[in-house]
Amino acid sequence: MAAWWLQRARRPRGAARRGAAPAPASVEAEEPGEAPVRREWRCPREGTVLLFPGQGSQFVGMCRGLQRYPGVRDMYRLAEKVLGYDLLSLCLEGPRDALDRTQHCQPAVFVASLAAVEKLNHQQPEVVERCVAAAGYSVGEFAALVFAGALDFAEALYAVKVRAEAMQKASEAVPSGMLSVIGRREANYKFACLEARKHCESLGIENPVCTVSNYLFPDSRVIAGHLQALEFLQENARKYYFKRAKMLPVSGAFHTRLMEPAVEPLAEVLKSIEIQKPLLCVYSNVDGKKYMHSKHIQKLLVKQVVSPVLWEQTMHSVYERKQGTEFPYTYEVGPGNQLGAILKQCNLKAWKQYKHVDDLEDEETAEI
């Protein structure tokens, strides 16, 4: 029997998932001009939500033990053909410096996340069948769209490859980075960024960049831009009511206009691949709302590269419900559990139904 990801890739346009539980009526968004198709309502607790991590969650050794699932082996064989290098060896053996490079870690997290879905599909197939919503953090959005049947695995991986290489190149053009900030209630992030830009201008930097690039949870932001701006904010953290200001181990100001050189390469590759309507709700990082149709996906995946990740807003959209309504079971699929930690800060009640499906071999399996 073909793996779930192969079955979805082969579906004809507009086809429904075999054996899948019906999703809420709002899921079935149509192409512009088409009449919406209403689908059967289901109890929220019967549905599941899958979250796909992004860059930074990777680690050497991820996916160890998952090769016993045939679908995972097929993924990595296909990945080697698409990427032109042995991604599995890089994930298992490193070196870490190579794995952490943007051009490598984005494809690595993309494939590892879908490998975790394959593991979940073997262990608890009903979780996959009952999924009604998915969201991915930054590059994780591509994995979410593959899972939802909107993108073909190989074509999406190629798009991720182009995106990662273009973002790597853009990050090397200007000394830049990202600063993780936890602020007090009095913190004014826009004002802090404005003063950091003025500081850069005083140093002779033209048209400097310093802006919020990631909204994680209340009082937690990632600020990205020129390195001098981020150093200024670190040095003046108390002035701007930052409880913590820590540089992230990345080489670029992702999700800012410093990534504009990566826009055109990604836009071109997305024009060349077929994008279908998702079979379930997939939420965009750009506006925190559901993708409505294929053109919508194509447009926002490109815009996402230079736009802030509205993850906190996305979590509110995913879990918004009337008071007293049960929360769905949520599964973070892939390396790391950062999205679970963020969910706990955004919505404690939703987090109580959270589980992590990692990329490591289960202990009981390892002992056999």
C-alpha cells in the first residue's frame, strides 16, 4: 500500500481523501467563482490538529530509527534525487555546522516533519485520518501543505531547496541576524526598533532594517535586521523593558525585506508546480488565516519570505471556539517541541491536549 503522502500526491484535482473524517464546513474553500461545498460538521474533540516546526528545530541524529518505516525510506531516497546530496546522512551524522546552514536545515526539517507524520500514521492512523487543521512555522508551512494534499512532496521539496539557497545567499549579503526578546508589559517593540534604526543611520548605514519578524506568544517577539541594530537593542535592553534579549544562531534577518533577493527565485518555482486546494484547513503565517485556494497559496508562500511570522495570531485562529467547546488533540510532528512550548503560552487549555511526535526511535522498539 502506498504511503499517505504518495496517495495524496496522486489524487485528481478536487478529489476527497479516502477514509478521511469530514472536516468543518468552512474547510472546503473553492477557487474564485466556484460555489462553496458544505461538509458535515463534527465534534471538535473528534478532529485533530497537526503543527509542523520550522528552521532551528533541527539536530544531528534526528530521524534515527525511522527508516524502518518504508514510507520514510522512500522520502529520503526521493530527497537525495531532488537535492543532489544525501540528506539522511547529514541528518544522522552531521556535521552540525553543515546541518545548521539555511540551505540544508530547511529541507532537513521539511522531510523530517513528514517522516514524523509517517511514524504517526503507522502508530495511530486515526489521528492522521481525523485531522481537520494544520499549520507550519515558516518553512514548516510547506510540510503542512504537503500533508494537506495541496503540494506534491517532490515539488514542494524542490521549492524548499530553492527557497533555502536563496535565503542563504541573501543572508550572506548583509551582516544581519535575529534577536529573541521577552519583554515586560511596558515594552514598545516598534519604538525600540525605530531607535535602533536611527542608531544605524548614525553609523552611516543607509535604509537600515530592524523590525519584529516573529510574533511567538504574548510578550515574546523575535526582532530581525542589521546586526548593528540588534547589538544596540541588546545593549539597551533595560531601557526598552526587555527582560531577555538573546541572539539566535542564524545568519540572516529572515522574514524582513533583507530577504527580498529570495522572493523572485521562489516565485518562479512556485509558478512551475501544481498547487491544489488543501483537503483540510491550513493556516498562513502571513495573516494567520486559512488558505482559500491555490492562487492564494502561491501568493502568500512568496510573501511569507519578507513578512513577519504571525504565529501567535495563527494559534488564536486555529483554536478559536465558543466558550465551553472542547479543544482538539494537537500533535507537533517533527524535530523539537518548541511549538508545544509556544502553544502553552498562547493557550493553556489547548496545550493540555498536546502531544509531540518526535523523529527518534521509540524506546520500546530500540530494546527489541
